[in-house]
Amino acid sequence: MRIERDLSRLNEPYDVIVVGGGITGVCVAREAAGRGLRTLLVEKGDFGGGTSSATSKYLHGGIRYLETYEFRVVRESLRERRVLGLAAPHLVEQKRFLMPAWRWSKPSTPLIGAGVGLYSVLGFDSNRDAPESLRVPRPHWLSKSKLLAAVPWLDPTELQGAFAYHDTLNVHPERLLLAFLKSAVAFGATALNHMEAVGFVTEPSDGRMGTSTTDITVRGVTVLDTLTGERHEVRGRTVVNAGGPWMDLVLTSLGKSLGVKVNRSKGIHLLTRPIGGRGVVTDTVFARAKSGKHVIVSPWMDRSFIGPTDTPETAAPDDVRVDHTDVELILDTVNSTLAPGFDKITEADIEGTTVGIRPLIVEDGKDSYHTSRRHELYDHGPSGVHHLWSIGGGKWTTGRALGEETVVALLASPALDTVVPRRFDSTHVAAGGAFAWAEDAEPFLREAVRSRARLGLSSEVREHLARLYGTEHERLLDLVEREPSLGARVSDRDGVLDIAAQVVFAITDEGACTLSDILDRRLVIGTVGRVSAAEIACVAAVAAPLFGWDAAARDERVEAELARRAAIEAIWRVPVA
């Protein structure tokens, strides 16, 4: 399941070309390749480098959507929460959510309880085929005393208690996305990152089968290799625009108005010191302020992961950054829920941020918070552009279902009417590297910790590798066996367990092309706080021979990566006088 950046594959004809390597595009490619279609996925940046890596780190049903009566979206999401979890048990875990209720809560306490109950009913099949570790307990009420014992930092004033329910922690969204991408590649898909679709290959329609002589038919895409500047023309029978927040921008090169718009919503998260102290709180808390605003406070990697915001965004997706207003919004909200005696979270406590743009469906008269999280598949044929589809809306948890819906539509179209697909049911297919479909990962993880003790890796590091890579962790151990220096950790930071072998594997087997690809979406180190110059230099020293960098090129890229990270942080962090 090696992801290779083989540009010679651009010369091949394809049945399906997917533009966009977020979770939606990856799932479309997986569905298409699984059915035997010749499939190409191209991504302008890195796989999952946009919104798909800036989530709240949950596969969830969207309990909040019940407030806007999105019952169908919630039901689909809960169904897919189960499917994705069973596909990769080593990368997920069930997490208890606590939804506190105060006397002033809106919705009121009884309504919150009704919502939690309905959420459980809509997830009626959550435990089907699930191993014990992934089973979802029944929701229940937690008294005020028990709630404060679990979450001592909550403001007790007028607090009544909390409703407890469960959702699925997507521990490392970047790794889970790669696991599904590897599954697509194993089925035969070609996946190329840093390959931007800059135009479409078109020809006039022939006027037959109900088409107009002014119509055009898409026959492929023109792509720009953003690493070399070279352009390539790729031929394909169908093209799927899975650009997410960039979806409407991908279409501009056609020079035709297709009536497709994106309602962009900005969502940021803060990674902070653990509220209440390390290891004190193990539950995820739905923290609602009297202002009506709320955030999710989730314990993650010995820190608190807090968010998201949900604010309209008019800037181009490439230009969106976390700013000071975003940070203040989250800090004000979470600090208003803290009990007296607990230090408020300040900018000094922030170790990192993420930002994503939700590509929402446009609904007149609704702001981004109240806009539906449903998805829409647009066939542009009725608008005069044939063999081209675009995907709007959607969310991480429903990516698989959206991929299936898209490929079924492609196969029903005249563009692929001669294709005989093979049978494929992705609801029962393990993700790449999974130890087994719908089986408890713990026995496999225990065995991984015991194996090859002679390599000198700590049990914590071996478990870390097994949780991130599943069955593929053996290939990393092979690298260490051949070259023991690759067993060295890339950081002496507490809790950062990445080793040099992961850098090698990221480049040779996982399509990483830049230091950011490695740090932020192959290893864990880039997701757990500020990365130091020494850590970046350590990673670059391992990567340099594989990328063909001499000492000067290596140092230049280290400085560029440091500057990139500093520039992002400088936008939101107010300088200390």
C-alpha cells in the first residue's frame, strides 16, 4: 500500500479523475477504485492538508444539528460513525461526552435530555458488529456532585448536572485519512499530491442525446505540479470536483456560470495546557456559556483541545488564517464556564491552533451556524457541461457515504455506460493498515509491544507506532532493524514519541514531499504544539538524502519551515509588551 508520486501515471487514461484530496475526495477515489474503475486523485497541497486535518477530532453524529431539526443528517452521521470506526479500530476510541445543564441553560435541561435521548435512538445500530472496545454505552444523567468530581473546573453556580453520552474520537484525523487513501491505492487508485487542477480538457458536444451544440464535454484536467512548475494534461471519462472550500473556484476556468456556490464557514481550535491539570479530566465537555456560545473541551494528548468556532468567511480559502478575534472568542467562551479558583486560559497557554473552512450548502436566510451540514452532488450536464460533477457540503464523518453516492451516480451516467464494475461494499472493508475489520485493536497492540524487543525501542514507542500504522508498523521496525539509528526519537519533548524511521517511511511509502507534509500529517509532532528549530532540523537531516538535498538546500528548507510556522502564529498572537 505504498503511495508513490509516479508522474508517469499521468499519461494513462482514467475512468474517474478526482480533484481534491480531503476526506471526501479520498472516499470517492476509494469507492471508484474498489469497483475496479481506473482512478486518479489529484490534490493541490498535501492529502488532508486543508479542512480534513482541522477537525474537532471526532467521528460524530452532530448532536447540535438536532436543534435545527437535521434528523436525516444526524442519522446518516451516526450510521457512518459506526462504519468508519469498524474500518480502523486502532485509530479511534469511544469517548464520553458530558453536556452540563444549568438552570439558565438554553435549551432547557428537559430539552437537552430529550435531545440526548433522541441522539441515542437515531444511533440505534451503533453497536452492530462492534467489539467491546467500540461499543457505545447508553446515555445517562450525571448528578451535580458526580459531574464536578469528573470535571472540577466547571462553574457550579446554578449547575444541575449533566447528560452523558458517547461519540467516537478520531485520534489522529491525518492518519485515518491516510489509511483510507492507502485503501484506495491498494484497490488500484493513483494519488498525487502537490498537483493542482488548473483547468479542464474539454471539447464541443456533438448535439446528440439531448445535448446542445453550445454544450461542452469534459475529457480530463490540466494539472500543475506545484513542486516543479510543470503542466500535464490528463485524460479521463469523468471528473469529480471534490474541492471542498475551493469547489466553486475549481470551476472558474470553464468560463461558464454553473450556479454552484459555497457558503464558507471558518472553524478554529486551540490546543492549550490541560484545563484543571494533566490527567484530571478524561471526559469531553460541551461547555456552554450564558451568552449562548459554546465550545467542545476535549482532553487530547495530555492537553485540552478547544473549539470550534463557526463564523462566516469571505476570504479565499488559501488566505484564511487564525486571527486574534478567533482566539478571543474561544477564550471568552471557555473561561466563562470556569469555576472560581481555576486560572483562566490565556494566550500564553496556547500551544497550537488549527483552522478549517467548512464548505456549506448555500441556504438563503441562514447563517453558517444554522446552515445544514447535508451534502449535495451536482451533475453539471443540465448546465451544459457534461461528464463533470461537483460535491458541495458534507462532513468528515459522512465522507464514505458521499463517496459511495457519487460513484453510484457516475456509473449510472452515459459517461461510464460501458463499464462493468466489480462488487464492492465499503461498509465492511477495513482501512489500510487496520489489524482487522471490526475487531478490538488491543490484543494486536499488546502483541506489537512485545515483538522485537531486541531493537531497543521502548514499549511506549512501539505502541505509538502500532496505533498510528496498524499492520504497517512492522515495516517501520524493519527499517530500524536494518539501520538502528532510525530508532532515535526526533524530539526529547515529553509525550512526543515519533522516531526517525517514520520520517523515512513518510517519504518512501506515504507520498510526503515537504517538511510540512512530514511534520503535520505523517508524524504526530506537528500536531501537538510548537515545533522547535532543533526538531525541524532533526527531521530535515533524515529527510535530506531521500529528497536529494545538499546541506545548503536542507538548511534553506528548515529556515523556510520555521518562518512559515512563525508567520501563522504571528497573526493571532498579540506581542507581549
